[in-house]
Amino acid sequence: FTSLKQLPAGLVSLPKLSNSQLQWNLTDFPKEISQIRNLTSLGIGPVIEPRLLCRLQLQRLTLYNVPSEDQLSVVEALTELSGLMLYGCALSRFPKSWRQLSRLQKLEIELLTGPQEIAGIEGITAFTALETLRLDNVALPNLSIILRDLERLKSLACNHAQLASVPEELWCLPELEELSLRGAELTDFPSEITSLQHLTKLDLSDNRLDSIPKTIDQLKSIQS
């Protein structure tokens, strides 16, 4: 459901409901949501109620435009999460308590404007099970630290990240299939990209590159 201001009557009476999207215009958090016991995937915002969210056994959580970082503290209690998506939420510091989300396989953070730094963003390196990482409008001066232990990554997007250069750790992601560094202010792109033998998608648009390494032709699986 999108563009809702209140929960539709009868929604809680759907015993098999497992996925719900409640977005954008909620003026009050629907307390009835905690009664949907089978709910494992939820998208909601900007109004949330941490105390009620904690009652759900969520595996995927998407939050939209949550204006208070204090409200995001609910994430640390949802230890079963395999997917966490934050779009337009207030996030100036990456909480250390989130590092206990050991099952996290997908993490997406999109800031409304940027690139902006998120203090402690290097804590992402604790999510060693990650397969998908997307950081949009997030300044990443320490991307090398973040990637150090993420050997399972299959999809990486660091768009508008204000990168000084491409870190060597990127070439140590043997399973990487998708890479997007759109608008990252790159002026040079290393020929070591050929080490990513499983790469099928590459987006380097809106950078300051004069050329792309000719060795990219060696990646036969890449899609134009």
C-alpha cells in the first residue's frame, strides 16, 4: 500500500499476510500492525513506533523518510533481519549496536542530499554475510575499510559517493556481479577490473573519466 494516512480496515484480519508496504504519508503509526503475527517484510514511514515494531519477527524492513535518528534505534532489536533499506532517513552516525545484525544480507542506505558522511559507517564491515550493499549520496573516504571483509558481495552500488579513487579491496570481491559507481567523481579507473570475472553489470556514468581501461574487453560476461 502506498500513500496511506491510516491502516485499511480489515488488514489485520488477513492471517496469511506476510508482506506489507505502508509508505510516505502516514500521520500516525498503525498500532494494529503488531497483531499481524506472520508479517516478515514491512515498508513504512515516515511515522514509526519502535516499541510496536519490536513485537514483529521481521526479516526485511524498509523505512522511508524517518526524521529522527532516535526512532531508528528499533533496528538493533530486530536481530532476524536479512534485509534493511533506509531511504531518506535521518542518519548522521552508524550505530555500533547494529553490528549484531549478523544475518544481514542486504543493506541499502539512500540519503536525500549529499554526498554526506555518516560517522562510523565503517561498521558495515561487520556484516560479513552481505550480498547486496547500496550506499547513495554517502561520502565514503574509507570505502577500503568497509569492503575488507565483505567477500560474499554480489552487488555493490556507491553512487554519488565522492570517491578519491577506487580502493584495491574492490578487486578482492570474487563473487561480485554488479557494480555501480555512478557520479562518484572518479577521474581514473584501474585496469584491475579484470579480476572481477563474474561481473555482468557496470555503471560508471556521470564521472570525470577520460577513458575506460581497454582490458575491460576481457570481461566477456559484462552487459553493455
